Amino acid sequence: MSVPYSRAHAALRATGIVYVCLGFGTSAWLSRLPDVRDDLGLTPATIGTMLLIASLGSLLTLPTSGPIVTKIGARASGRIGVLIWALGIVCAGLGALNASIPLATAGLVLLAAGNGLWGATMNIEAGLVQAAVRRTVVPIIQAMYAVGMLGGALLGALAAQMGLPLGAHLFGLAALELLACGTAVGFYLTKEEVAALAPARDKGEGGEGLVSAGQGPDPRRVAREADCPHRPHGHERGPHGGRGERLAQPVDG
């Protein structure tokens, strides 16, 4: 089967939007950290301890993100990642409003966990989209994260300058991210679609344009590598088309 041109580019746009959303949400949250610090009365030592505990969230989701995406697909794992992230924002906001350091710390753990799964999922999808459109687009997609960071920082600074309550800012941010990303990931390509992608002709008579063959990476290879993102280099193709040999082989005798 072939991925229609419009389908591949819808997935490309959706992936770019998700990158923008992650950058936007990250910087919009960071812009209100001084308010969170003041509401909780945090010292530098306490902040360091909270961030150390928060790293447990990343340690949980980053190593397991590949198997999760393989098991349930990029669409489901992307939505789960955004949901965990949004719950973290809500918990952190509630912790700040109620002067509860444990609740705020729990929110930071959820933030880190959701960010890890969300980011890993969109990176895998970016590779699949690049295979589908048959041209190098991953650097452009990843640049959208910086665009989102800029927008979130500007909005956060404006909100702080206008005196927008911290709760309204953080709860609104969580709702916005859930809505935008939950909708965008619905346009993700599945690995099955890309793995089944066959060489197709350009737009011709009597039909919708299809992705052209002979441009960009092999989609089947990208789909396989998305399943095993940490595969050792010793399993790559050798110079004669066969499997590459290990650098060191046992010597007989």
C-alpha cells in the first residue's frame, strides 16, 4: 500500500504541532517558577531536593518509552504522555496554592514522567513521518520546539506582568495542552502504515498524489528502528548487503 500525499503531510503538520506544544508548555511553566518558589517559601536547598526527586519520573518513562510505543502505538502513548504532564502541572499548581511542598514535588515527578514519554513518542513519530514524505524533515520538525519555547516564554512573561493568578495560568495551560496535543496525535502515522509503504508514483491523472519513491530513507528500515531504537551498530548492514560482523570474533584454537 502507499501513503497518500495528503495523509503523509497531515502527519507531518501534526508532529510539528506537538513539538510546538511541548516547547510552549515547558517555557510557559518555567516562566512561573518564581511565583511557585515564593508561594512555597522554597530555599535553594529545598529546590535542589525537589528537582532530584522529580528526576525519578524521567528515570521511569525514558527507558520504557520505546516498548510502550511499540506495544500501544504512538497515538495512545502520546496522549498518555500529555495527560501525565498535564496532571503534573495541576498538582504543582495545587501544591503552590495550598503551600504543600509534597504535593508540588509529586507534580514535578509527574511532569518529568509525562515529558519523557511525550518527547520520546514524538521523536519516534518524527522519524516515521520523514520516511513517509521521503525527504529530510526531522531538523525542521525539531526546530518547532524552539518556536514553542519562544511563544511560551513570551506568554508567561506577559501573564506575570499582568498579574494573572498562578492557578489560572497553570490550569489553563494544562487544558490547552490536552486539547491541542490530544487532537494533533490523532493524525500520527502508525508504524504499520509506514512499514507497508510501497514505492509509488507522483501525482498523476485521475487520483490523489502519492508519496514518490526513491527519495529519503527507507520507511521499512525506519519503522524497524522505531521498534528497536537502541539496536547495537553491529547489527547494521555490512558493505556487501549482509549483516555486519562484530568488531571482535573469537579465534579458533
